Amino acid sequence: MTVLCVDDEELQLQIRKLLFEDEGFHVEVAQDGARALEIFRTKKIDAVVLDYNISGMDGLSVAEEMKRYDSHIPIVMLSGTAGALAEKTGCVQAWFQKASSDPGELVRVVERLARQGLDRGNA
């Protein structure tokens, strides 16, 4: 499975990349919304892990554009204010508090959602 990780903080992006690679995922990375959308449209992506605060455009705008392109791909949003934002959109399948989330739980949720997305996409 391939996960697209999007974050404008390079260190956070590299940590997430290593985390998912250690669990057997292929990982694509982007540091801004425009690059994330380019990768999303040109490569086979099974799930997206997206920071809410990224350069160029906010994470919700990127998520909404991704869903217009392919509604089956699950999106997990990372944010410092996940609870408040979670109510604002239906295009994100899971929200994680960026600073306090368990990395193992993030991987498990992304894997479960990606498998569900694959099942819906093949239906």
C-alpha cells in the first residue's frame, strides 16, 4: 500500500515517512498542497496523511480537492486543534491531534482505512 504524507515541516515529514516504511508501506511525501495534489493525481495512492497547516493552502482545501478527484481514497488529518476542526468537513475520515497522538494508532487507522478504501474502490 502507498500512503501520501503531507507536511511542510521536513522533520515531521521524515519521521512519518520512516514510521510508515517500517510498517511496510511505500511512502510518497509532499511539503505543500500543490505538490501533494500533483502526486495524488499522478501516482497510485491508497491513503493520505495530511497536516492541516501546510504551505500554500490549508489541509482542508487539499483534502476537498483530493476527494473531488477520487472519493474512495481515505484521508487522515493531523492538527493541533483536531477536535474543533473535525466537525467542519466530511471529506476527512479520521482526525489526530498532532502533538499527542500515538504513532502506532496512526498507522493502524491509516491501514484500516486504506483497506476499506480499496474495497470500496473495487466494488
